[in-house]
Amino acid sequence: MAFKTKTETFRNMIENQSFSELKGISQGIQRTIDSPPEWLPCLHDGGHLVVVGGAEDRIRKKDILRRFTELSGGIGSRILVVAIASETPEVIFDVYKRAFSHLGVTDVRGLLCTTRDELQQLDPFEMLDGVTGIYFSGGDQLRISSILGGTRFQNLMEHMIRSGVTFGGTSAGASAMSDAMIIGWDPSEQPLAGNVRMCSGLGVLRHMVIDQHFTERNRLNRLITAVAHHPGYLGVGVDEDTAAIISADGSLNVLGAGTVTIVDGTGIKDCNIAAAAPHHPFSVTGLKVHVLSIENQFNLNNREVM
């Protein structure tokens, strides 16, 4: 009865609309379903994300860390280094503290927890007070999601990112930014149906999956497999000492020595990954792949090179 009532209500609404009004509604719906999903709702106009493929220069020119510092407020910035992905967080924090200090930053803090219980004992408001830049180190991305996921610290951090605080991550810290996170794979010469293991990431970047050490570790096959599992997600593979810098307007700029590879599955015409046995090759057609260097810019809103 409830369904019938709702159906009749909707029919009455249609009958009372003029043709021009109905056409406008239809066109609006069409525009909605034709548009890709929002990649990052509510990011502040001044906010930036710095997605680093690992092994960034921390000793000589420090171009990527220098740019992260500039986006965080320059020498007056207050940077929190989150080193929970590492088994030796104190060592990793010391490396980044020296690097940021050489760039003129005097307030460099570290989040060095090794367990979820240890993190929950901390006051997130005290830890994040006044912070203008948050930088996640490399290590094991599963440590990030399992220690940080669902905590008050994560909730406050996400609010700050959406309020304009610059957020960066390298290697595992980059992978953890996206909705779907690659946590392991069995290397192979071709894409295999069951050789990628995934779980939920922090979800700061919506409808994406990030991969790192991309060209250096021949990870195109694993990113293709991840996108074949999640065709609506945009695959972004970042080389070492390279960063994809994402602005609030949806533009992605490349900085560093290597390239950023984009794997777009929205145009997939056919894929048999569901029927293929694990560790057997699968086929996929209609993938769109872009390889971007420092001269290129990519629009995340329409998934096109600018």
C-alpha cells in the first residue's frame, strides 16, 4: 500500500508538471548521471593534497617537501608528521623533522603511535592544535587504516583537511588517502583476476585508488586490476620522487622527477574479471590510460587532460 501511495503521488506530480518543466527535470537528471562522482566533497577553496609516490628527496633540493611547506604556510607553518605506518616511527620522524627544519619550519611535531590503544589515549585537539600541514610517512598502509580508522583523531583530521589544512602522504601514506586501498599483490607479467588485495583507506580522496613506487616497481598491472574491480574509481599511480598535487578546483598537477599514470575505467566496454579464476588472466577493453609528466595538468572533475 505504501508503495502504491508513493507511486500515485509521483504520478500526480508528473501530471501537474508542464512539458517544459518535465524536460528541465529530465535534463537535470541526465546531467547528474552523466557526470563523474565528486572526487572530494567540501574541500576548502585554499586546500591542497600532495600525493607522493615515495622516495622523495629529503636531503638535497627537497622540491616536493618544499612545495608542501609552501602550501602549508611557508616558514611559519606548523607541520605534523604522522609516522604510524612505520615500524620505527621515531627514526622516520627524525628524518622529516631535519628536512622540514632545513626548509625553515620551526614547529614540526610527530605522531609516533604504534598501537590503536596508544593513539586513543592522546588528545587529538592538543595534537592538531594550530597545525597547517599534515604529512603521512611511508611504511605499511594497513597500519594506518587499522590504527587510525574510526578514531576521534581521524574525524578531527578530516574536518581540518576540509577546512583548508594541507594534507600530504608518501608511499603508504599516499595509498591510504583513497577510498579503496591496495594492501598487497602477487607480482605477475599480466593482470590476474585475484592477485590484488584491497581494503578501505581513509577516504580523503573519494572514488579513487592510489598506487605508489609506480614505474619503479612495475605496478601498472596491479592498478589495472584494482580499477577492473572498481570501474567507477580513478586509478592514480605515482612514481618515486614525484607528486600529484591536487587543488580544491579538481586540478591535478605533476611535480618531481617522474610521471603520474591515470587509469580511467568508466569507459570499460567489457571485462571478464568476475568469471576468471583467481590467478588467471582476465580481459578488459575500453580502459583509458594517461601518462603525465611535469608539463601536464589533469582535471579530476571531467577526467580529462587540461
